[in-house]
Amino acid sequence: MSHSSSITAILYALAANLGITVAKAAAAFWTGSGSLLAEAIHSLADSGNQILLLIGMRRSKKQATQLHPMGYEREAYIWSMMVAITLFSVGGVFSVYEGWLRYTDPHEVENAGVAFLILLIAVALESFSLKGALAALEEEKGERTLWQWFQETSSSELMVVTGEDIAALAGLVIAMVMLGLTMMTGNTAFDAIGSMLIGLLLIAVAAIVGREVHSLILGESAEGIRDNVKQYLESQPCVRQVLNLWAINHGNSVMVTIKAELTPDMAVIDAVDEINAMERRIKEAHPRVKWIFFEIDNAD
């Protein structure tokens, strides 16, 4: 995943969410819709989240130092986790709380037609944002399903943007359905329940995103690269067996560690040349591989 593609997707989402926040907030205060207010809060939180993601991406590009010799690429994971927490608290918990208040203390919904118009505008803008995110991840996703990509990607910022956009569109559908039921029945409880459902949806999405980002922070394996590198090494005449092999995501880069047994009759200089040649070919085949640590041994 290129850095510029992720930034483009985030900027699409930021522009869409800022426009939606203004429209939803104005309509919520005009109509008194709890679902619309929940959606406005959600969009405002999303706007702040995009800024956090941009900060994280910028900081992840800091040059390596003696204190942090592998650089700061994993810092993007930290900021993505902050976004997941914000989505859970500001977006999810507050929406449930607001819906509960409106359920126990009903407010009449006025000018519902205007609310519907705002929701339709929001659907169009969120669809535009989601289209940008899906276009940005298409090359990395390849033949995998969206869910498979979500579970395996190391692009935490794009994972967050895509998850937010999908949750936003689903939330808008909930808001439209509940507002419609309120208009048809005159029962404002539907609108309040809509707010709570939107909040529960955001909590669920935040939990799923948080789980995936947590795995990346801990040091998630780049399984595809690991399997390909192992297959390549085992095909080399100088390699008797691969004893151990790690490929760990480090932001958009990958660290590979190899412990292998080479043919026992090789001179040291020949072993060094073979290892250097294999490392070059691995990096050529996998541009994300930035570090390779190769250890010769006869037992793991």
C-alpha cells in the first residue's frame, strides 16, 4: 500500500465527514431527531479521527535514530488504536447514552422531510468516501475478499477509514429506517432506538478494528511473505533445511529473520556470498522487506 494512496483515502473521508457533520447537526437541531444527532456526533468523531490518522502517518515517516534503529513506522498503529478508542467512546457510547435519554424523555421530531434529505446527502458523501477507500486498497487486496484483506492488512490507517465508512453507511440506513417509522407511527421511541442501535454498531466496529490494530502493535506476522520466503529458501541448493523463519509487520515494512542450515562443506566466504544473493532476491521479490537477519545453524 503506497503512502500517497492512504493519504488520499483519508482526505476523501475527512472532506466528506466535515460536510456531513455540518449538515446533520443543523438538521438535528431543526428537527429534534435523536438519530440525526447521533449521526452528527459520529461524523464529528470521524472528522477528528481522520486528523489523528494523518498525524500518525506523518510521525511514522520519521527517520530512524540510535534509540529507535528500526524507525517509527509502527507509530501509525498507535494512532489507529486511538481512533478505535475514540470511535468506541465518542461515537458509540455517547450515541447509546443520547438515545437512552431520548427514549426515557421523548422529544417530538419535527421537519422529518428535511431530516430525510440530509440523510440522503450524507449517504451520497459517505459513498464517495467509501469508494475512495476501496480504490486505495484494491491493489493490495488483490483476489482476497474485503474481510480477508481486513484481517491480514498492515495498513492500519486504511483499515480504520474503510471500517468507519462502512459503519457510517450502515448507521445512515438505520437512521432512515427509524426516522421513517417515527414519521409513520408518531412514536418517537423508534427514533431513540435508532440512536442506540447506531451507537451499538459503532461500538462493534470499534471493537473489531481495535482487535486488528492490537494484533499489529504486538507484532503480527506477514504470513504471505513468510510462506513465500520459506518456499524460496527450500528451493535453493545451498540450503539443507529452514529451521525457523519470521516475517513481522513493522508499519508498511517487514522484518525477516531466518535460521537455516546450509550445506556443511561450504567455505565461509561462499556461504556469505550465497546468503547475500538470497537476501537480494528476497528483497527484489518482496519490496516491503526492509531488514533481513540471517543466522546459520544446525538446530533451532
